[in-house]
Amino acid sequence: MPLIEVSIARGRTPEQLRALIRELHRAAESSVGAAPENTTVIIREIEHEHWSRGNQTIAERNTAAQ
């Protein structure tokens, strides 16, 4: 019963998120033989102001790039 949790920066379309879910399910099936009905995927979308790397948030990087 795989539980796959993904944190991703907010901003993807519903179609992109659906594609991610589909591919994660496929990966669990092909890599460990997980049954689709036993696989759970949780996607957490993180606000750009709440995600940082190198002491700079995504929002700050986006502002600096403009």
C-alpha cells in the first residue's frame, strides 16, 4: 500500500497535477507491483512565499527575475 507524498510549488494547472498523479501511480505499479486501488498519492501545493532555497523564496526569485 504505497503512500506517495509530493510537495510542489503552487502554479500548476489541474491537467498538470492530474498527469503527475497518473505517472506516480504508474511508477508505483511498475517498480514495486503496487495495485492501483492500494496506492495513495497526496500532493501539497506550497505558496511561493513559503518555499525557499539558498535563503531566497520562490516569490523573491521571481520578482528579481522581472
